Amino acid sequence: MSTDTATLPVGRYAYDEVDRTFLSQRVAQFREQVGRRVAGELTEDEFKPLRLMNGLYLQLHAYMLRVAVPYGMMGSDQMRELAHIARTYDRDYGHFTTRQNIQFNWIRLEDTPDILERLAGVNMHAIQTSGNCIRNVTCDEFAGAAADELLDPRIHAEILRQWSTLHPEFSFLPRKFKIAISGSPHDRVAARFHDIGLVAHPGPDGRAVFDVFVGGGLGRTPIIGVKLRDNLPEEDLLAYLEAVVRVYNAYGRRDNMYKARIKILVQALGVDQFREKVDAEFAQMNRADYRLDPAIVEGIRARFGIPALDAPANAADRLDSDRKADARFDRWVRTNTHAHRHEGFISAVVSIKPDGGIPGDVTADQMDLIAALADDFSFGEIRVTHMQNVVLGHVRKDQLRDLWLRLEGAGLGTPNIGLVGDIIACPGLDYCALANARSIPIAQKLSARFANPELQENIGTLRINISGCINACGHHHAGHIGILGVDKRGEEFFQLTLGGSAENDVAIGQIIGPALPEDETVDAIARLIDTYLVLRNEGEAFIDTYRRLGAASFKDAVYAPA
């Protein structure tokens, strides 16, 4: 395949015939396995590990297929195929996840091979979106575009994807394993809440070096990852990470799934002893077999299309005048855009959180629209965020209002990114067999309660995260306000945590009191936010007010008598 970047898909790695042949063979293999299951030749227990290796879960009402979106990057052609799958095989929608993937919740087993075949036709798959393996590597949704970026992490995310896919040692780990990588001084990937978190920056010679964090995670035992290594040289990246995962594979518990994550191992050994074991494994490896030479890195980089960032000299002036002429557009720009490295461009965030809507759910028509907007405004490139939204990374400033008008017309112009309406939520008990409570109704009620955009801006930055069970797929521990669904004698209750953060000021939210019934939870959170508005200093964000005052004032508001 030519490496002329003008012919390559912008923002994502270009597959070649080797990649496509592999996907075709994988689909044929799974088609045979599904046929044997349907014919009764395989029991569910025998079939389960086979379907999990292909991203297929059996949930409450149907099969769910989780499709991989490597480091959150996809093209308009891929989004259109996802829209087709939603219409043809699901109930006309998909759901963006906190792992930058998309999942379909109403899949028939017999249709799965055809779906995977269609995905393979646009260089997509569902490999390693489930099971005890290294899952989808995530990265900054503004990678390659952000003004504050020091290094584009997508190149190394792709290298890690290739290294980890079907790795013979790491296909059956003690438990699932998650890696995130950032190239910005601002943590937009929750690096310290991952099994391995990587923060990349240029070294003295300009090549990447990595600060390596290990042992972070949420779930029933939330733990902030610890720094294992400073300034890991690029050439040793794969060897060192392989040493980390080998130590985990060797010493991680397999007798208790609740204590099987690497975070438990790091806590049990202590970071110093864990580091000693990793260093010993690293020292005995033949590192020449793993060395990431500059030619390899540049070879991967060459398989990424580069956008031709050419904007009129007056693009920024045009945006300024458009904002002055339209207050609603100006509000959306303030909340839903991010500074670009090129002065004539800007990154636009499309909220998949309409007022009263289901966080992360996107219809087939909306997928088609996003694909069309990507073609018209952002070089055909689309980014899925771990906040369950979508980014168009390279929008000319003089065209931003045209983009917004089309989003507005389709109900996708909600100005709430980073605000109280930008709620993160898992599917909860509406779909998931593991859940104790429904996340979706609480998210919808909160979104409707705080729908007023002026109110949201007045409240300011506030993260609400909702999980339907202790597995924490909604990352409730990392929310400024976290909501956890629990079961009390068959009734859904919700436990509140305050003070969490997944950014540079990383923190685990703390439980403030007993769980509340569903019909009291939204009112309690409204009182909590009202209390913040009264107690905050001028310009003070919720998280800072909470840290300044502590939990007592907020607890009184939550549990005030009706």
C-alpha cells in the first residue's frame, strides 16, 4: 500500500492486505463456531470463551456485540457501516462506551457472523473488546489536534494495539487489562485509573519517553495507580510493558475474580517489590527482540493520513463575528470546543447527551449525520471520547457556525460538555445482567432537571457519573458527584460519592451516607448543587468548593428532611 498520506484515511491507521486477510479468516472461523452452537454441537459453556473472544456478550434480553474503535478513531465510512448495522441488526441505535468503543444491545446470535463480515469490510472488528485480555487501548480524544499536546499518542497507541492483539501470553490473563495513553500535560484519559497508564512527552533527543503508572482501577476496590517508571525510553516501551504484564500473569490471583486485577497484586506486593519483579523480568529479556527503533515508529506514523490544515487568514475573525452575532452559538463554542494547534482550526465536541436523553446512545440517522458532517467539516475523521461523546477534530473556524447549525437542526447541538448535563452512565439494569439498578432513568431525570443551559453554565464544571453496579462501568468513583446503584431487598437505591476526579487532580470519591431510594435521589442532588451555589467563592468550581469545605455541609443538604 502506498504511504502517500494524501491517500490514507485521516487520523487512523491504514490497514493493508495482511490485516484484511486476517479479519476475513477470523470471521470465517467464528461463523463456523456460531453454526455449531446453533446446531447444538456446542453448549453455552463451551461457546462462551469463543464468543467473548469476538466481543459477543449474553445480556439480560439479547446478545450484545461490542465493536472495537482503536484509540477512539474512526472514519465516516466506518460510522456509516455502524449506522447500517444499527438499522439492520439492532433496534436502530448503538451505544458509545467509556472505552471509546460502540456496542449494539439487541443482536441475534445467527446474525453475528454477517455483522462481523460487514465490519471487516471497513477494517473494523470486535476482537479483544471482552474477555481476560488486553482491551482496547484508549487515548486523548484531541490527539494530534490539541494546542496543549506535547506528543501525538495515537502512534504509540497503534503500536500497543498491534503488540497486544492475540498476544499468545496475554489472551487469558487473570482478569481484563486496560491501557490508556496521553501526550498532553493535562490528563484527558484517566491514566491513573488504568491497569497501565502512560503519559508521553518528548525526551532530550526529541523521541518519546513515558511516565508509566500501574495498578489503577475502579470497581469494588477503587485504587489510584502508582508511578512505576519515569522517562521510559521509546525503544524499551514494548519490552517494559511486556515485563509488567508477565509479572501480572505470573503472580496475579486466579482463585478469586474480585481480587484478580493488577491493582490488587500491586497493593499486595507493594510498589517497590512489584517494581523489583518487573525490573528483574525486564533485565532477563532479549530486549533486541522488542526494541522500538525509530524506523518502526516512523513506519507506523506513515500509515496515518495527515489533514491538510489550510484555512483562510480571516478564519478566526469570522468566528469572532459569528459569536458576537449569535448568543446561542457563542454559548455552544464556549462549552463544546477545544483549542487546536493550528490557529485557523478548532476541535468541536458533539454532545451525545441531549436534554433528557440516554448518555452515549446514538441513532442510525444520527450516525449518518455525524459521518456526513465529518466529511464536510473534518476530513472524514471522527473521534469517540471516553466521556461517551464524539469529536470532529479539525474544523475550520470560519465554518464552525455552519457545523453548529446542522447539529442544532438534528438535535445534537446541546451545549453541555463538562457541565452537569454531560453525564456518564453505563446501560445498567435495563440491559446488563450484572447490574443492581437502572442507570438510565436517573441520568435522564437529572439531565431534564438541569436542562437550562444558563443554569448549567452558572453551575460550571461538574462531572456526574452513574454506575448500575459496583463494577463501575460508569466510573462513578471518578465523578465529582458519583451515583452507584445498589439493591436493597429488591428495591433500587442509589449511593452518592463526592470529590472524585480522573484528571491531574486525581481522587476517589467518598461515600457521604446511606443510599437513597430512586425517587429521592434527583432531589437530593439538586439540594447538593444548590448548597454549592450558596457556599462557593467567586469563580470556584464544585470540586474545589467541596475540597475546601469537606463533606459535612453537603451531607446535611443531601439528607435534609423533605
